[in-house]
Amino acid sequence: MRPWIGAAGLALGLAGFAHPASAEPQSLLLVAAGDVKLVCDGAECAADVTTLCLQPDRDIPKKGTAYEMIAEAGTPPVLALIGVQADGREIVLPEIVPIGITAERRFQAVKLAVAADVRARFGLAGLKVRVRESVILAPATEAGDEVAKARLAETLRALRPIAETYLARNAEHVAAARMTHDVVNELPRGRFVTYDELEAALRRVVAARAQNAAEATGSLVRRIAREAVDACALRGSVAFARRECVGGMHNRIMQDVNYEYWDAVKPGS
């Protein structure tokens, strides 16, 4: 891995990427993440999750670009919407409740969202999305060539194990990115975030992971996440952009994982 943080970090990880020529948005791989808690704010309950770009030769997706899952027929759902009741019990909500998937920050994050009224409809205290394994995401199309869509799905399924190899090689950095995303999801969208709120969000994430063996993190993972938060902890003018800053630092952590995968799949490699 290249050193992940430096002067470029405060640019929110948005510079220095390839500039694809294709007009189609890039397909993505949602990194397997276990349970992702949705935070309810306004009309939706949502969370940002980490992705890897499968097709560097396509256009970087604009924020809000809709995505759909590509899954094998006859296999269990790779994403499940889980309702949490007041007593802590969990129920799997029916598939008639859609999980919206849209690009959030270029090719490194998508937003998972459901309508906020789902909690009231089912009498729930909370919601989360259970991610069974890494998920192939293709740009959603209202209508299209079914043959072309099938060909794209075949291509993406062939690329998936290559991408997973590079995710595994960089497991600590991927874990640090996911931990940083947990901090992002603890912060409110679209309003002032204080230094104390940022620090409290990190403490909650560290405590939650300490109680969950599946999310156990080593010292390097915690250090990288700590440095990402510290880079965004400046007082003053960045206060309104602290959530966006931490999200950008997440992107910066994942940048080199993308680069290494891209080097492996580019023509002539």
C-alpha cells in the first residue's frame, strides 16, 4: 500500500483518479460489511457503505446515480432489511420494502436507504441492512438491452473474485475504511457538526466494535481511523463539512485498494 494519508488527505480524496472515457457509470462492488445500522433523519433511514470500482474504464458515477444488485438466481438474498423491535428482537422485513441504492461519493461509497415511515408501519425501534457477502452493483436502467445486461453481469461476476483478492490483501485498510464509515454514519447529514460530536461518534464506534467479535479491529485499523478523524477535527470553517471530510478520508483510505485492483485488470496487465 502507498502511504494513505498526507497533505492530499484534506482534499477529501477526490483528486488524482483516472478519468474514464465511457459514457456509462462504473459498476461497483459493495464490500461485505455484516450489519449496517440505518440512521433515520427526515424522510429516510440511511447509511453509507464502502464500495470498490469494478470498471475503471467507465465514467465515475454522479451522486444519486441509482444502482441495482446483480445476484445469482436461486441464491438467498445478499441484502436483507432487518427490523429491530423495542425489546431488541429482530425480524426480517419482506422484500416488498425496497432498499434504495445510490452513489454517494464517487465510486467509493453508496447510500443504502429506506423510507422513514417503515419504522412506524412495522412498529420498530430501529432498522439495519444485513450484508451476507460482497454485492455486485450495476447502474440501474429503466429499460435496456437484456442481452447487453446479461453480458455485463457475466463480466462483473468474472471481475468479482479479482476484486476480492485485492480487498483481502489490504484487509486492514478496508477494515479501517469501514470503521471510518461507521463514524460518518454516526454524524448528522447536512448540519453543523461540533468537535465534541465528532469525538463522541468515534468513541461510540470503538465501543460498539469492542463488543462485537465479528468487527474486532487491530491497532493499525484503529490508528488509521483515528488519523482520519483527527484530520477533520479542526475547529472553525470546516465545522459544517466535518461529516463530508470524514467521508472523504474514507475515500482516501480506499484509494490505493482501487489503484492496485485497477492495475491488475487494465488492458495489457
